[in-house]
Amino acid sequence: MKTIGVIGGMSWESTATYYLELNRYTNKKIGEYFSAKCILYNVQYQEIKEVHKNGDWERAGDILSEAALTLQNAGADFIILATNTMHIVAPRIQKVIHIPFLHIAEVTADKLLEDDIKSVALLGTRFTMEKDFYKDVLIKRGIKVIIPNAEEIDNIHKIINKELIIGEIKDSSRKYFSKVITKLKQQGAEGVILGCTEIGLLVKQEDSALPVYDTALIHARAAAEYAIRND
């Protein structure tokens, strides 16, 4: 079994989801008392919030590359970055390590194509919805991406950053997400990507008019599969 290097803490709420799912999925696949072999590097989230605020992606690359190298040196066989937004610096991380990097958008695209989803709604932070680093991965795989309007993007970003990252779950926010998802379905989306690893804490399948693709769960399961696969 390979050792999974997890760059977490963005936020700690969703990193807990990763840890649970890595172990639960591994145990389900293998049985007995097996669990995932993993090493967790929990970054200082205050530093990441400052990066978001200042748009200092160079600094973000420094922080996360250092984390990846630490995990590599500690014996990780491959790396996962337990967040969607910070995949904006994934190319930088991949340049400094010599072990595989399992990209969250790539494994999400795999799942969408497996389910024959060709048009998908993308919800996440403002950076994930508006910038190209994430959408381009999906588009290159032949998947059309639909995002909310500017006001909805702003509201979703605020809910993530003011509520979900500190574990605050509000029914009013759940209803808002449901309303946006229904609207995106009317625009042609066949599924919805919960493209921030905290959204799955709030939105479940029963809250959505579209099939839900929770990236935290998809990513964790893909990592567990990769770790137990015989090369």
C-alpha cells in the first residue's frame, strides 16, 4: 500500500472529511482492520487567508511547495492537495516534487465522464469559479462548465469564507445553494460540482436538483484507490 501525502488545513473542517473518507474507503475496499497509510501536513490557515486577501499566489506556491517537499521527504509516495482553490498553484508544486500529484479536477473529470456528464455546474470560491486553472481541466476533457452570475458568485464565496470554513452550517445558506443549483439546471447543467471541499458539509444530494459531485469525497476515494492499486 502506498503512503498518501495530504496537504491539508484549507480548511481543517474539510480536511477532517478527507481523513475520514481515506480511512473508511480503504477499509471498505480491503476489509478487516485495514486503514489508509497517510501523512498529513496541516498548513497554517491564517497564512492562506492572507494569500487570498492579497492575491499573492507566489507566496501560496512557496507555502504549499514546502509542504509537498516535507511530505515527500517524510516518505509519501504521492501527494494530494485537500482543497480546490489552491490547485491554482498545482503546477508549482508538481515542479518541485518527483512523486506523483493527484489533481482534484482531473479525478473529478474522470467521475463526470464515467457518469456521462458533459455539462456541469461549478460552485466554489470566487477564484475557482472565475479563474481558468480549474475550468480548463474540465473543458479539455470535453466537459462544458456553467457558473453562477456575479451576485451569486459573491454570495457563495461569502458563505464559504464566513461560515463553512469554521464549521458554521446554516439552513438559510443550504436553501440558497439549492436555489442556485436549480437555476443552473435550467441553464443546461446535468450535474453540479461542489468545487470547494467545504460545500459538502452543507449541501447533500437531497438538497440538490442535480446529481452532486462532492470533490472532497471524490478526491479522497481516488487517492485511496491509487494507494491500494498494484502497479
